[in-house]
Amino acid sequence: MAVLDEKTLADPVALTRALCDIESVSGDEDAISDAIEKALTGLDHLTVERDGNVVFARTDLGRPRRVMLAGHTDTVPLNDNFPTRTEGDIMWGCGTSDMKSGTALALHFAATLTDPRHDLSFAFYDCEEIEAERNGLNRVAKTRPEWLAADFALLLEPTYAGVEAGCQGTMRADVRTTGTRAHAARSWLGSNAVHSAAEVLNRLARYEARKVTIDGCDYREGLNAMFINGGVAGNVVPDECVVQVNFRFAPDRDEAAAEAHVREVFAGLDVTIADSAPGARPGLDEPAAKEFIAAVGRPPTGKLGWTDVARFAALGIPAVNYGPGDPNLAHKQDERVEIPLIRECAEVLRRYLTAEEGA
Amino acid sequence: MAVLDEKTLADPVALTRALCDIESVSGDEDAISDAIEKALTGLDHLTVERDGNVVFARTDLGRPRRVMLAGHTDTVPLNDNFPTRTEGDIMWGCGTSDMKSGTALALHFAATLTDPRHDLSFAFYDCEEIEAERNGLNRVAKTRPEWLAADFALLLEPTYAGVEAGCQGTMRADVRTTGTRAHAARSWLGSNAVHSAAEVLNRLARYEARKVTIDGCDYREGLNAMFINGGVAGNVVPDECVVQVNFRFAPDRDEAAAEAHVREVFAGLDVTIADSAPGARPGLDEPAAKEFIAAVGRPPTGKLGWTDVARFAALGIPAVNYGPGDPNLAHKQDERVEIPLIRECAEVLRRYLTAEEGA
């Protein structure tokens, strides 16, 4: 079993490397969860619990506020980028950006910060990179919502050391055109559903996406075809064509408003909402969030992708993404992290988690 | 082995039923070819040869003209419509329309017409319902072109007892749009190839197909999307979309002219010609063709689908389709033939093949 010793736990860079060198592709997080559980168990300032491959730890120091730090432990499949290697200031390897450099920061502070300014909760969870039903945070949000209770949550996802607040919602809709089959040699006897899809694509091509600013964060929406498929056989006029549309919507729309908008865009066409996930407002008026923004010292930006921040938002907990990784390198073969950013984020978090109230 | 006795060979309706009741899905024509070869071998007025599952027979009576009668022996896969059954004037079953009722007529005259007005050639061939490379007629047209030599050819494909002359050409072209991938949450960083396909579909939807009359036969062209496919993943702006287009063109265009037209319609777009087959002009000015049209007593119509008629046209032999089946029932579960049309076609053919020259 991999051992995270005291010296490693004390150094976020060494700890990042150690976590990355424990293979943990989604669904295979036993070893990394065991190592994290063992690293935290027995520390006087923490209560540690485990549920499947979610490791949860908390302080109970009677502070007026509680802050959650959370990170997932899984990675996308290895791609000839395991184990890590370091060249100068760069650490290369699967998980370095998304998100073991962030998870290492949470684990570092869990293990070493015995007297934080706020009470702290830590969640290390599995299966974030795959379908939502298997996501460990999603699971415990339903079965152990008390674990997630906090005044403010920090998800240490890659943000390149900036604060990304809230997140956009996402909705998948199928826009279907229908027609009548006919032999291609007598096509006028049929009605070509693929030709009818011109109208769907024209509306998409003409669509002007909205930009909106919420709590000082800019969100830019998008309405895009992800797939188009139609066709029966090489000599048959097709009677169905489906355009799968993805709508990314700013968090001032809820799912119902997003659906109404999609239906308005495609008015007169056959629209089926396949699934959706709500966005999350930035929630930066919460004092613990404001203090964190101040500690970072840079204005927050809106998170455009969907992240687990929305799971906290659904529980009424303001949450932001903040981590040293570069989101543009996530899931790539040449995934890497800049070591100075790990140290910068560690410094910001230390300042935030230890400063005097109001300092 | 199935035996086609003298009594069956003398009755085109009984012979249709006997041929239909020999299972012969494409690729499985040994039994039916054996039965046909055996039925014709030993007849004084015929020379019989065989090449794979193509059975060829000919008279050599020194007549000034030679007429070919041809029929394929295979069917599409059975679909709970085997063996045949008869209800009143209708014979139901796989192959009844396409085209064993026609093939039976050719076999009937091969076996029984000992003193025809023209010299006759007969070809019974396999694998017409599948890819062209396996088509028996296609094969012998290359390896034994002398078998196909004739002044006029009758393909006994289903035409509902009318004459369908010539055939349209067919061309498959891929029209491709490209773009740039991006994460769906940051779609403006990419360029959506599916949205760009709107232009392809708009041109198809606006396209006005030409109608043209050649030798008194009307041909109606068609330009249609058969398939459209685009998409990478549910969260990725797609960078490619392909519309597979089928162009059915009248036989006054050759393949080069058809390609030029397709490229003109999609000018400015990325067009790849995937494959094509030329059409065939009706060729009804040939005397043996004119006499046949007169024997049928109804004006010919243009054949809109592609058929093996084009193989004869490629050899400079005028050819028409003429058979008792209903082309709209071909390949259907409820395939059937009207028995009186088998008798009507037999009567027309007998008149044509036995009448005095100029009668």
C-alpha cells in the first residue's frame, strides 16, 4: 500500500507527485482512498469517516463558520503519461492538473493545519470523471448531506490559480425532423427529413448567444449542435433526422427557464429535452467567500463549464473552483502543472485559513 | 434436387411458383441454377453453358437478329414469406414480383419455343440483389461478353407489364463541412461544422430537379441527402459533418456531366464523388425494340431506378425492362404477383417472339 508519510504531507508539491503516482482511473480508487484515509486517521484535530471511496474529515473546533475543501481522487484513463516526471518548474503526468495538485492542497491542509481560523471539512471523492450516477460527491450529497454542510466550499479544480465562481447549467435537447421514406429513384414520392433539418441548422447558425454578468462574474452562453444523424440506407429518402443540441446557460436561468428558451428558439419544431443540470450562482456575498476572494487578490471569473460546485449550490452552499492546474490541459496527453502555482495556491490558502478574522 | 418437369416448364404460372419455392437468397443460388441447367440441357434447339451460377442458353437458327432474355435467380432475404401461397389471382411470396415471375417467363420460352422468329439468348444469373462486384451478369459481361451479344435485350424485371426503357444513372457524393473542435462550454473558441452544414441542406432543400424526355420516355431526376452524420462527443463542438448525397440523373447526362452538375450545385463546398453508375438511353429506335413496343401495345416509360439494363447499354445493346411483377412490391414482406399479369406478359412475349417479320 502506498504510504503518504509526514514529510510528503507537509509539502504540497511532493504530495501532488505522490498522489499522481498512485494510479486511480475512475472506478479504481481503492488504493488512493486507502492512502488518504490512513494519512488522516489518528490525527488529534480530525474526525475521519469513510463511505465507499469517499474519505471525509472534519475539525470540530467550535468556530463560527465552516469551510469545505473538496477534491476528487480519480483521473481520466492513462495516456502514456504515468507516472509523473518533473522538468524544471513543470510536473508532467496524468492528474497533475485535473486535479491531484488541488486534491493535494486539501490533503496537505487537512493533515497539517491543526488550528484553522474556520472549522474545516474535507471531502476526497471518487468517480468525478465519469457518469454522474457514480460520482462519490453526488452519492454522499444524498446519503450523508451533513458531510457537505458548510458556509462556503472550495473545490480545488484546475483554474490556473484564479477564482472561478458559480457555474453554467447545461441542457441537452433533441430536435427532430420527420418525413416520409421513398426509394431514392422516386424521391418526390417521399419527404426528406434531412433536408428539413436545414431549418434547425439555420436557427443554430443564426443564434446569438447572450452574455450576462452576475456578482461581477461574466457568463457567456452557447447553443450548439453536438451531433446530427439521419439516414436509412443508401437508396432510401430518410424519414428522420435528429440534431442533438447542447445549451450552456448562465446561472440566472434555472432549468425551466432554459427549457423555455430552447423551445422558443426551435418554435414549431419537435423538441425533446433529454437531460439537464442546473447552474450555480456565484454566491460571493457570503462573508467567507468575500474573504477568500480578498485573499486571492484577483477578481473572480464565471465558470463556464459545469462542475461539482453546482452540487453545493443545490444545497444552498456558496462554492467556487480554485486550483493550480490549467483547465485547458485537463484530460490531455501532455497534462502538466506549473509547480510555482501549487506553491502560490498553498500560500493563498494558508493565508485565508489562518489569518485573524477580518485581517 | 428440385426438378422442373415438362408440364411445369410449359406453364409460366406453375413455373413461377416452382422457382419461388426453391430458396435462393443472394449467394445461395446453387440449387436453382442446377435446376435451370438441368431443365434446359439436352433440348435440341439450345446450346447450354454454365459459369459459376450463371446459366446461359442460346439458339443458333441463323436468324438475322438475336434477342436476349435475362433474369436473375436470387432474392432478397426471406421475411416470413416462403414458400409461396396462392389466393385467387394472387401469388404471394419472396421473389414472386422481383423477379422469379419474369425469370420463369424467360425459362418457359427457352424450354418451349423451338422455332422463334429471332435467334434467342437466355441468361439466368445470380447475386443481383447485392453488391455489383458479385453480380453474375456483371461478371460474365467482362469474362464472356459474347454471351451478352444481341440486337436487343429484355430484362424481365418487375414493371407491372409495362415497358420501362433505359435507366437513370446514380451517383453518390459526400459533401463535407469542417470546423474546429472546442469544449461545448466554450463553444465560441471553436467553429461548429454541423452548423455549417446548413448551407448544404439549404441547397438541397431549394434544388429543383429536372424532368427530361428522351425517345418519348420521361425521366425525373433527384438530388437527395441519404445520410447526414456529425458529432464527436456530447460536450465537444464538432469539427466535421458529412452529408451523403445521391444524385439520380437522366441518361442524357453521362457520369462526367453528372459530376460537373453536382459540383456546380455545391460550388464552394468540399465535394467527394464516392461512386457512380451510368444511366442507359432507351435506344428504342432499334427495330427489334420498336417491334417489341408494338407487341406490348402501350407506350414505354423511363426507368427511374438503376437496373442491369445499363450493363447492356454499356455494351451498345438496347435493352428494356418488362415483367409481370409490381416494382413497388419488390423487397417487401407482402411481395406478390398478379397471376393474370404473368399470363398477359407470356402472351405478349409469345406474339413478339413468334410473329412473322413485320406482322
